[in-house]
Amino acid sequence: MAQRRAPAKQRAPSAAPTDDFDFLASQQSSGSDDQAIQVAIAHQLMASREKKRKEQEKKFFQIAKNKLTAEISAATDDVRSTIETTEKAYTKFILDYAALEDTIRALWMEIKNEEQTLIEIAKKQRIANDAVRTTMETTGYTALGQIKESCHAGRQVVDTLMPPAV
């Protein structure tokens, strides 16, 4: 005799993903053994799918973690490298700057020493010039006095030699 199938019962939505095949709803059997087997297979299939989904999630998260760790490590290495390069450049700049400052200071000291030498030479020259000027003034006044006397004497000679015009 042909077996009759009982109408499918409406079940509450399960927590299983929507893309899973609803094995129980499609395969209803009137035999209790068949149903028990189907239920066991359905539970085993759902457990297997859940386990597979969890393994895929775990694998996805592990891959994401590895990639994120690699990216963070690369960025950290770049930052560390940049910091080291910047520190080396700054240290070189400071050392070069200090060396140039020492050179500039040495040049200023040399200029100061040369200035002192020039000041001493100028003082000696001024003293020598003052002495020469004083001697020249004295000699000049004496010479002018002698010229004046010579002119008067010359005038007297001319006046004696030439009678005055009447």
C-alpha cells in the first residue's frame, strides 16, 4: 500500500544561515526511524556547516591579523628608519654648525687682533705725524720769519740803490 505523507509542518526560523538547505522540511517521512535518521543527519550537517563556517571565520581573522601585523610592522620600520635618518641628519647639522661657528669665531678673533695691530700702528703714525707737524710748524714759522727779514733787507737794498722818485 502506498504510504501517505503528512503535510509539512511550519517551523520557526532556525539560527542557521539562510543559504543552508532545509533538509528536514524537504524530506518528511512517515517512518520514525527515517525521521530520526534524517534529524540526526540534519543536525550533523548543520553542525558540520557551523564548524566549517567557524573555521573559515577563524582562518579569515588569522589572515587579517597576519596582514595587519605585517602592515603595522612595515609602517613601524618606516617610521623608525625615518627617525634614524632625521636624527643622523640633525646630528650632522649640529656638528657642522658647531664647526662653522668655531671657524667664524676664529676669524673674528683674527680680525680683532688685526684691528688692534692697526690701531697701534695708527697711534704710532699719529704721534709721528704730530711730531713732524710740530717740527714743520716751528720750522715754517722760522722760515717765514727769515723770508720776511730777507724781503725787508732786499727792499732796503733796492731802496738804497734806487733813489726815491720825487
